[in-house]
Amino acid sequence: MPELPDVENFKKYFKKTSLHKKVENIESNQKSLIRKITFNDFKKKIIGHKFEDAWRRGKFLIIEIGGISEKLIFHFGMTGYLSYFKQGKESHFAKVVFNFNNGYKLEWINKRKLGKIYLVEDIREISLLKNMGVEPLEISEKEFLELLENNKSRGIKSFFMDQTEIAGIGNIFSDEIFFRAKISPKSKIQDLSNSKKKALYDKMKKVLKEAIKIGPPEGSFDPSRWLIPHRQKDMKCPNGHDLKKETIAGRSSYYCPICQK
């Protein structure tokens, strides 16, 4: 599933390609993925207007539309992304297409149909956004340590995956953060030393910032530093040790039992 670094790059891509262009038409072959509004009303609200700004909250991309109070919200599910190119070309997995007056279009690709699109006046109408936790790139170390203390009886993997505690981090980047901090994903928060908790905070910030710079999943993650390239390839950590794959907090987790004792 696209996580914080991916959606941050989707935001940059959207702002670079799709702002200040009038929407002339909207097409969809999967109207049920548009929530909180009928497809006809969705079209009536947006057509004739321009996208004016975009921002991210957790794994959601939120779009401001000129001339109306509603906000367009993309959630990308497991495999979603955006694609902007000239009208006339076809894409097999586009579920919603925004045609602009400059001859280009923006496609919301959602191959596995697990994403959602919303048009709402208040983002709190979406329960996941209403109850979303802190942004990991904005929280201070003091606030992070307090958050850990408030969740000390939980497993660290469960905590990091909980969007009501920390927004935007999922399975892949939580594993990467744990590897960098040399902490097992099976650890309980209450068993971590203060220095380990501070290491988690530091690596969380560094991993997310570095991943944003590299780009979406197709970006080049250096296998000598990153766990990500090894998950489905050679099952070796960057230091050459065998990785383990276990179900932790309900998700397939990858870790190195040598580096992450």
C-alpha cells in the first residue's frame, strides 16, 4: 500500500501536472469507488472548475477545488497511483479519469479496486481522517516519547501500524525504521530502553525524509542501506544476514534476527 513517502510524491506529481487546469469531463468505469456522493453529482460539482492546491494527511491526498467548498480526496488502496498524459491514450486500470481543457488527462489508477475517492466539505466526514494520529514528520521527540509511554503495553509493530496514533506509516516503512534502529518488530514498547526509543524517533524521521527524496516505489533504494530491495529479492539484510518473515500485528514482517536482536 502506498505509504507516507509515496503519497507525498503523489502530491508533488499532482501539483506539478494538474493544478490550475479546467476540468472539462470526468469518466469512470468503477463508480462505486466514489463515496459520499453519486457519480452524476460528483461530475456536476467538479466539471468547469480547477484544482487549486493539494496536501497530504497520512495516506490520503486532499485536493482544494476553486469555486466550491468541497474537497476531493484520494485514498490509493494497495496499488493506486496517478498518471497524467495526453487524451486519446488508453490505460487498462484507470478507475476515474479527469479530462482537462489543455488536451491532457489525469488518471487515478487502482488496479485492485481497493482505493476510494471522496468529495466532502469537511475531511472529518471520513472516519479514518477524523481519527487520524500525529504526522511523524511534525511530531517532536518529546511528544513521540510521551506517545510511546501512553502505549507502553503494546507491541512496537502494532503501534506503528495504528493510523490513530501515527499517520502514514505502514508495513514496509515500519520494517525499514525498525531495521535502521536495530529493534525487532516483535518488541514490546515497555521493554525498549530510552536510548532505543530515541533511536526509533531519529530513524523514523530519517527513513521517511530519505524515501521522499528517492521517490515512489519504483525509485532506486540502495540495497547496501535499505531493507526494502531485499524483501522480495534475496531475503538478505544489507549486512548479508538471512532475513526472517513472520506475521506480526497481522502483517507479513521482514527483519534480521542478527541486526535486530
